[in-house]
Amino acid sequence: MVAFFNACSPEDGQIFSPYSPTESRYVLPYPIGTAYTCMQSWNGPYSHQDVFYYSVDFSMPVGTVVTASREGTVFYYYDSFYDNDATEGHENILIISHGDSTYSRYIHLTYHGVRVKTGSYVHRGDTLGYSGKSGTPIAHLHFDVTKVCYNRDCQTIPFLFCNTGDQPFGPKTGYEYQAWPYK
Ligand SMILES: [Zn+2]
């Protein structure tokens, strides 16, 4: 028997509050059963300050499968920077629009690592592409949720992951989060 974690249902919940752990519909951005360590969370001193305050970095090797954290439409992507290019601003990025004026962003993806097309609809858990180390010296996935924004420095907003252990004040730096099955 597989125990499902029901805090994630329903997928297209009309009631959605990114501020509430019991209503949050974000699942971890990697496949069920896998686990990665949060190497920098909210208010992280290295790069999660100011508009980037509510961001999470997961340590993962280049080429790790990245999956959709929340359903939505592929809004934009760029994946032509190289993985050995640590220049700030050279981050490969994929942005999903959730239709409620919020967007989630998957950053530092690998070179030509995006596997979805602009305008296509993705469900939670669908493969989006592969992680990398573009625009950073350390291989990891940066994930955040933003308001409407058309540049790099977008205001991030709080969110919690519903298919893993509690995060009362957001994911914690140094903790590993396993992606649990969900409905
Ligand atoms: Zn980050």
C-alpha cells in the first residue's frame, strides 16, 4: 500500500493560497521518491535577498529530472547557456504561468535541457527538463514563485511544498526533502 499525502489535492483547487501550508498546491519540483537537499532557502544570505527572498535552491547534479511543481502553461524559456558558464545573468530559465497572475520559475537548467514547448499545458509532476549549472558555479535548481513580472528581478512570494515534511517557516537550509506521492 502506498500512502498518499492528501494535502496536495485537488490539483486545480479553486481555493488556493500560497501562504497556507494546508492549501498550498506546490509539489517538490522533482520526481516522487527522490530527495534533494535544500542548500539555500528563504532569506538565504548568498543570493536570496530583496526580491529573491522567497526562493529555494536544491542541490542536484547536472541532468537531474525537473518536474512541474504546479499545473500551468509554459510561459517562457531559454536554455542556450552552457553549464560551465557561471556568469551572473546567464541562467537558463523556464517559467510556468498559473493563470492567477503568479508564475513559477525553474532556473540554472542545463544546456538545451528544456523538454516542453512554450504555450503547452503541464500538470504537476510532468517532466519539464533537466537541471544544470548555467549562471552559477554550483549545480543546483533554483525554484521560486513570482507575481507578474517581465524581467529577471521579480518579486518572489511565499509558497510551501505539500508532498513532503512540514515547513512551518518555509523549507529549511540543510534539510533534505523527499517527494512523497500525492493525490
Ligand atoms: Zn537560488
